[in-house]
Amino acid sequence: MDDRLKQVKTTDLTDSRVNHEFVGWLKTSGMNYLLMLLLVACAFLSWDWWNRRQDEARNAAWNELAAATSPAAFRGVAEAHAEVDAIAELAMLTAGDLLLNSVKTGLRPGLTAADEGSRLSDAEKADSLREADGFFARAAELAESRGGFAGKPMILASLFGRAAVAESENRIDDARTYLQEAARIAAPEYAPMVEQADARLANLDGIAMHSQLPTQAQIPVATTVESEAYTVPAADDLLEMFDDDLEATTTEAGAEAPAPAGSDAPDAP
């Protein structure tokens, strides 16, 4: 009985000492550790909030890029999201391609031939080509500023686009310079692009030859007698002429054909 009482007293004393030491630790160092734990938890929550904000901003940037339909809209996307992935470079390249296609079709971006005022004048086509060249040049600048291997495709696309603009403006020497630079940058990682650049370089001389339109003095002028005015024959006249020629041909063939034996020949004695 005495041993059990001693054991209980010893346990009570030990628990009391532990509780006293724990209370003392809380008073001296416990608040510091608790503050550190709270700071770690706040840092983790802040890091998670920042990542979610970054993901939302990235998704918004890509959605705006996909929804843009005009060169001005693409410019706005590039300016608003210049630091998100390669949004700015893609927006510049897409705007340049849109203007090039507009010059090729002769229609304003986003309009059809049935829309009023959709046709581009020669001056507007020239302005569109200059604006497209500016978009391509800006895309190359942005890609070069980022550095690294990932910027190469953007720079190559920009050079090919500027070469297309130069070809459209009959600036063959500038187009050759852009294509040679593209072939140099593309090697050796992008062999297909090197082949494409070489193929376009080989076709530049042909493009220069066919892009020169004849002058007014080089165009032959049809000479006609002043007293005679040429009129386009009507369809009925053409058919009548064709029937007369066919009848004459048939008559001549019947006259020249030999008479069949025994038809009109005199009877033999």
C-alpha cells in the first residue's frame, strides 16, 4: 500500500514538474516558435495565392489572343501581356500574317467581298505591307530580348514574314538578306526551315523577272482600218456560218465521190 502511494506521489510530482516546465517554455520561447509557424503558414498561403493569380493571368492572356481578330486587337494583346509566355511575339506575328493575307486578297481584315468598303486601294495595300513589316520586326526584337533557344522559332517566323513583305514590294535584295539570315539561324536545329529558305532563295530571280510589268510603250496596239468598225458576231451568226461551212463541205465530198458500180453506168451490150 505504501509503495503504491509513493508511486502515485512520484507520478504527481513528475507531472507537476512537466507542466511547470511546459508553462515556463511557453512563457519564454513558445511564442517565438508559434510566431514562426504562423509566418510559414502565411508564406505558404501567399505563394499559393500568387501561383493561382499567375495561372489566371496566363489563361486570360491566351484567351484574349485567341479572341483577337484585327491587327489593332493583336497589338493591344501584345502590350497588355508583354511578360506572359510568348504572347507578345505570337500576337505580332499573327497581326503581320493577317495584313499579308489582306493584301493578297485585296480585302480588309475580317471583311468579305460582299461587305461595303471592304476593298483595299493601292495606297492602303502599300500601308498594310509597311505595317506588316513593322509587326514582324517587333516580334523579332521581343524574341531576341528574351534570349535562349526558345526564341529561335519566333525569329525565323519573323524573317520569313519580312522576306514575304519584301517580295511583295519587289525589294528582292532585302528579301534575299532576310532569307539568308533565316537559313543561318535555323541551322542545324531546324533543317526543314533551312531547306525552305534555300528553296525561296532559288526562286527569287524568277520572282524578280515576273514582277516587272511591261510599260505602256511595250504593249502592242491593235491597228484597224478607220472606215471599218469591228463588231463581235452574234451567236446566231456564228451558228449560221458553221452550218454553211458544213453544207459546203458535204456537197464537195459528194461531187468528188466515185459513182457506185451499176448505179448510172450504161448497160453492157
